Amino acid sequence: MFVSFFPKPKLFFTSAVLWSLVGVLFWFFGGEQLGATFGLPPAAAGAPPVLGIPIFWTRPFLWFYLYFGFMVGAFYLFWRTYDNHPWQNWSILGSSLILFSTYLSVQIYVALNNWRGPFFDLFQKALTTPGSVSAGELYSMFSIYAWIGACGMALFVATRFFVSHYIFRWRTAMNDFYMANWERLRHIEGASQRVQEDTMRFSTTMEGLGVALIDSAMTLIAFLPLLAQLSSHVKLLPLVGEIPYSLVVAAVAWSIFGTLILMVAGIKLPGLEFKNQRVEAAYRKELVYGEDDEARAQPPTVKELFSHVRRNYFTLYFHYAYFNVVRSGFIQADAIFSSVILIPTIAAGTITLGIWQQISTAFGQVSSSFQYLVSAWPTIVELLSIYKRLHAFEATLDGEPLQDIDQRFIEAGGVEEHA
């Protein structure tokens, strides 16, 4: 799954995480200020944010583009020298382009959040003091919003187009790798389905989960400092009282709580999804055999196989029922959580409408990023079941023992057992 597309996957991903961590830490502890040496200094302290799209070609942003390019180039040259993989242009440079595009997408949300403050303050002023705001001022603010939205839409379309090609290259790499070792893999139950369908489902699932994970990480990097800054407007939290960085603490604690209860509620689902694929495959295979051999797919056999399908589905429905109760309950509570913790601040009248909008948006972005597992858990369950099926290929090629259910199939000479 990974060695076909990435050079030395374990070392590659470890080095990628460490190099990314070094890059992020150096940026926050001196790298951002280093741009002043090249005439690209960071924004002055206390300076109002640049509204709209022009922020993306300000000097701080230009310096970040150069910094990101240098970090990617150094990483790519190291791996090209250390282990020149045939797919590394896609796996390294392609991954880096997705990271960069996701970063720009998150910054568009930041630009939109920066717009919300002055716009809603202007909106509040217009409502409370008639005649103090002209229609032209409001139209001007909406034009800024329109440009931000148009750029965000264009970036989204371009990113999804590239990611689709990237994922299909990954599927191609897996397909070529498995077919090159087909003689060693063909005896595994459902080998053809695993190569054709599971690689497709794996790549498609990774497309959604991978982009969402990157987006969550980038959102945290961009919005956590903003949320920490906005915490200065929120002195008190219900039940807790006054604490430093109140909004950050509330977002992290709430997200951890949601993630834990969802993981506990859905702990049985990966195994059931995997078993579901097995019983479906056994039923389908018998029907396929019956197309060419009249002795196969007889009613008693088909009835027994379908009973396994039915039993597993009903078990899956039961466990998904209480999982969805917990998940939907948390999502409903999450929709009002940020407003509830702001009640003491709103009642005290210490924030404006613009600041309230900025806090709500920033809190929602940080909270949803921390809740990645909450929103993605059903898809992660599906991915884990696909991984288990493809792992039989990995075990065969690495000389590792197969899972009991796969081993029984081979020992039976290719006839699935249905105990």
C-alpha cells in the first residue's frame, strides 16, 4: 500500500513528520523574523490586518512562500539522493503541493475571519446609529468578501482536481506493484477483488481522509494563535471561572471529550466492517462459480452464505445505531457550545458584534479540527477494514503469517470455510 508509492515508508513518514516539525518550530521561533534580512519582514505588531486577497502578496506571505519552497526542496533532494523511488515526484512533490494548497485554503478562511470583525462592527454601527454608515461602505465590504469567496472557490476546484490525479497515481503504483508479484498473491482469497476493488476504495478513501487531516492540521496552525489572541476578550467561562487562554482551553477540552466518547462508542465497528467484506466476498464468489459450474451455487449453500451476510449486517446495524446516537448528540451539542461559553461575556457587554463573529468562527475552526476523528470516524472504520484485506498481500510478500481466516482458506485449497 505504501512501499509502492513512497520510498522506504517507515523512514520516509518519520523523517517527513520530524522535518515538518523542525520547519514549523523554526518558523515560530525565528524563521518568520529571518525574512527581514531579505527585505521581507513580518507584519508590524499592532498593525491592522490587510483585508481581502491583497494579503497573499504582502511581504510576510512572500517570505513564507520562499521558506516553504526551501524546506520542500531540501527534503526532496535528500530522498532523491538517498533512495531514488520511481514515484517520488508524485509522492514527495505532489504531497508538498497539496500541503501548500491546503495552507492557502486555510489562509483564505483566516482572511474571511479578518473581514468579519470590521464588517460586523460596521453593521452594528449602521443599526445603532442611523446615517452613520453609507451604502457605499457596505457595498465595498461585500466586494472584498466576494473576491475572497471567488479565490477560495477557484483554489478548491484546482486542489480537488490535482488530488484526484495524485490519488489515481497512488492506485496505479499499488496496482503495478501487486501485479508484479501476482504469482505469490493469487492464492489469497479474493485476490482479484483486492487488487481491483480494494485498491480503488483505499485510494478513494485516502483522498477524503488525507485532505481532511492536512486541512485540520493547517487550520490548527493558523487559527490557534488567533484564538489565543481573541481569548483576551473572554475573561470568564461558565462553571470554570477566569482562566488564561480560555477559548483555547475550552476548544481543546471539548474536542478531546468528543473524540474519546466517539472512539469508545465505535470501537467494535472496524472488525465488523472487515467481517462484512469477507462474508460478502464469499457469497459473491460462490455465485460467480455457479455461472460456470451447475454443481455450485446450489440453494442450500447460497442460503447459508446469505445467512452469514444477513447476520453480520444486522449486527452492524445494531452497533451503528448507538454509535449514531452518541455522534449526533455530540454534533448537536457542539453547534451551541461556543455560544454557551460566551454567555457571561455577552451578558457583561464586553465584546462587539464583530469580535463575537470572529470568536465564533475561530472557535469553530479550531474545535472542528481537533474533532477530526469525530467527523471522520465512519470513514476511518471503512479504511481500517480495507487495510486489513490488503494487509494479507503485505504479509505474504514479507513472509509474515496470514490472519487465521486467510490461512484457513489457503489450507482448504481455495475453498472458504463457513463455520
